[in-house]
Amino acid sequence: MAQLRKGKLNYRCPSCFMRDLDIDMFYNKDTGIYSCIRCQYRGTEEDVLKMNELVRVRYGAMHERFTKFDFD
């Protein structure tokens, strides 16, 4: 997803991203808090980065090619 404007990097909302929604978060310069425009998630940059790392576990095998499917 493209950024809405130039400047500080936009982060994805971890709560929405867990539900396969790609939503950018807005940054409030006065409080230093990121907030989602779709859900109620709010957090600092450290919180957002930590939660996004937890979401990446879901896509851990994204770059692996599976050729053998013997689950028996």
C-alpha cells in the first residue's frame, strides 16, 4: 500500500493486519501516538513495531516452496 503523504514512514495497523486488512495508521505529533482509522488500536511506535513482529509469525513460510505434501 502506498503512503498517504511524504515524511515519516506510515505503519500498518497490527490489529487490522491480523485480519488481512492493509490499513495505514495516522501519527499524532503532539502525543507521539499512532492510531488506526478503522479500528480502536492506538499505540506508540515501539508498541506498533512489536505487534507487527508478532503478525509476521503468520507469514513465516511465505518465501518457502513446498513440493512434498505427505501429511500422513
